[in-house]
Amino acid sequence: MATPQDQQPAQTYGQPPTIIINNSSSAAASAAAVIGGAGLRRRHQSLWVHFWLLRFTAGIGNVFYAMHVSRWNRDRGL
């Protein structure tokens, strides 16, 4: 069968476009996240938390709290 003259033949499509996802972190992207307020900040140990842990746990809680804050910062590279 021939195609009628008022119709176009079916189009053949080429390859889909290449999509590149850049997963590397850069200083500019980190700075933009911090400016936007969504950036990670370093956790600091609270004097008041240490004070209350000293009173209620005889100092043992202070060790675990300090380890927790240090591990949190280290895991995030801060």
C-alpha cells in the first residue's frame, strides 16, 4: 500500500539524549547549600548537657555524650 500524498511517513527517532548526573560534591555546591540554610553545621558540646549529665549520671553520661557528638561530626566530615 502506498501512503496517501497528504500524510507524512512515520518518523524514525534517533537515540535518546545522554543524561549526565554529576554526583561529586564541590566547594561551590557546598557553599550554596550553606547560604540557603540547608548545610550541615558542626555540632558543639553543650556545657549545660555536661552539667546535668555530671549531676545525674556521676560523669559516665558525659563520656557517652562526648563520644556521640564526636562521632556525629566525624561521620559528616566536619
